[in-house]
Amino acid sequence: MAIQMFLVLIIGLVLGIPIAVALGFATILPYLANPSFAANVQYVIRNIVNALDSTPILAIPLFILSGNVMTKGKISDKLFNFFAYFIGDLPAGIPITAIVTCLFYGAISGSGVATTAAVGGMAIPFLTALGYDKVYSAALVATAGALGVIIPPSIPMVTYGVVTGVSIGSLFIAGIIPGIVIGLSMAVYAYIYARLHGEDREKISLRVQSLREKGFIRVLRESCWALLSPVIILGGIYSGVVTPTEAAVVSVFYALLACLFIYRSLTIKELGEILTRTVKSYAPIVVLLSLAIVFGRVLSLLQAPVALRDFILNNFAGNKFVFLLVLNVILLILGMFMDVGPAIAILAPMLLPSAVALGVDPIHLGIIMVINLAIGMATPPFGVDLFVAAPLIKEQVMKVGIKAIPFIVAFIVALFIITYVPQLSLAFLK
């Protein structure tokens, strides 16, 4: 029956049926097909509501709201200028600045799409004005934007914590070093690309020099409030002062303070539009998350996680290295067709017992899953970040996607390093 549920879900996705509809029908399938489940139909209906009765889930809309406020308030501009001041005139310095800005902005928004949109809208015109190929620039930002769901606070990590019971705060801390490793791997390719294709060093030097003429104090003063945001959020969680949900509330008030009163890059009138956009972004997520949680609970009733654990233990002979390899391949493929949130909500409860039985730390598993599915956000043909970046340069999605492939390869190299060196994820937790 569990296999039939997954088949119904996959067939629905292949046929183009909305994922919520396919997921809902797959969830009620046992009650339609097996009379012994009929008495428990109310279980599904009741749990669709009860699944959302969780305080940690509140962190998702709050981090989305905070990211939207920061995006509208042009916080990414301040970050880009700050990093360009230091590394802009180095070889590949401007592309690397865009990567670092995405890395840092991800620590504000928690969203890959928001990171791509905010940084791309500013960095892509800047890069093209300095002579970089526009498709390359869009591909760089689209791939680096995926760092938004890896660097904490991460919305998919909140989802993973909600459906598995793993500490969200620990997941946030575990994502720091992996995010930096991925950023470094992408920076290496950006450097190689710059060496092979050349750069207009004269233009770059003039732009960086004009920035440096402002002076370090002025640049720091303009960017310090943006730089402090992740420090306050993560510092509060790591020190135990606030929970992740409380940190999300803090991030909203901090974003409003910075954009309304300090930078004055946002007006009170614009808040209505931001709130509307936040609700529109969160509504599909909350429906999918609710159905995905119930889907997992039905699978648990069917003893599917136990059966999967036994199957993996019998076939992998306790070899977690082979298990992790197969897991990465499956998730990389799945990430090309499925959004990060629903994929984690559906698969995490299924995979967790098997991974734990093979000696994989639950927190490390969460980081592996998030990174794999984040890669899918920039992988053609369905990577959502590509659909955000391509319109910024008025080019076809596939053209940007093909140019992004070397960055994706760098991303995957970092993924396998992180997968087989769990200390990178768990260093701050031991």
C-alpha cells in the first residue's frame, strides 16, 4: 500500500497535477482501497489541522516576512558594497562578491528564491556593466542563490525539524560550515572562469576605487545594520536566549527597524504589499506541509519506515557510505522536479530510521537532504532559481541553466565532501 501511495504521487506529478492534489489523493488512497482503514478516515481529516498545531512552524512565515522586508528594503545593495570594498579588485573579485553576498543574504532571508531575486536584481546589472557575460552572471546568481536555504536561518531546515523532531537550532548551527564550503567551491570555479575568459580590469578597478573613495567608515556605517542581522539571529539561538521561532520574530522587528527607520529604504505604505506577498508565498507552503505531514503519518501506520529500514539494512549490509551515495543520487534527481519543502516533509520521516540505524546523525542527514534539494533549485530544466534569474536578463531559462552546470558541478563536489566528512556539519555541536 505504501508503494501504491508513492506511485499515485509520482504519476500525479508526471501528469502535471498540482502537487497538493496529488499528495492529498495519495494520502487518502489507503482509506479508499482498504476497507479496514475506512473507520480511520477521520484520522486524516483531523491530522490535516493538527499537523499545523506546532509552534516551530510559525518560524516559516515569519522568516519569509523578514526576508521580504529586507528584499524590498534593498539590504542586498549594502552587503554587496561592503564585500566589494575588500575583494572587488582581486581576480574574479566581483563574481566572488556576488557569491559572498548570496551567502550572507541567505542568513537573512532563509529562502533561495528571495536570495536570487534580491541579489540578482542588483548584482547582475553590476556584473554586466563591468563586462561579464550576462548569461554567466545570471547563472552565477541563480546557483549561489540556492545557498539561501543552506545558510541559517533556513526555511527547509525548519520543515525538517518539524517533521522529524530534530532540534531546529542545532540544524541552523550545523548549516554554517557546509554553506561556507559550498560558497568556496563556487568561488574556485568563478576564479577559473575569470582566468580563462579574462576580465576588464580597468573597469573593475575604477568601480572599486569609486567605492573606496567613500572610505571604510562610511561603507561600514551603511552596511553594519545589514551585517548585524544574522549575528543577532544566530547568536540569540546559539546562546539560548531565544528559540528559533522567537528568533524569527526578532528578525521581523529588526528588518522593520533597519529598513523603515535606519536606511529609510522602505515606507509604511509598502508594508501592505509586503504582507500580501508573504501570505501568498506561505499559503501554498502551509497546505503542502500539512498534507505532507499527514502523508508521513499514514505511512507510519502502514509501517513503511520500518519496512524501508529493514530493506536498506539487508541490502546495504550496514554500509552507510553506499547508502549515502545512493541517497545523494536519488535526492539530486528528485530535487530537479520537486520543491525543497514538500520533498523534505515527505521523505525525511521515511529516511530517518534507516539513516539512524546505519549510524548517520539525524542532524547530518538533514543537512545532506537540504543541500541535495537546494542543488535542484538551480538545476535545469525545472530549477526554480533559474526561472527567477532568467527574466532579469530576458533570456531563456535553459540558456541560463546550461551556463549554470559548472557551478552545479562545484556545488556537487562540495556536497560529497560534506556528506563524507560529517564533522563539517557537527563541529559546533560536539
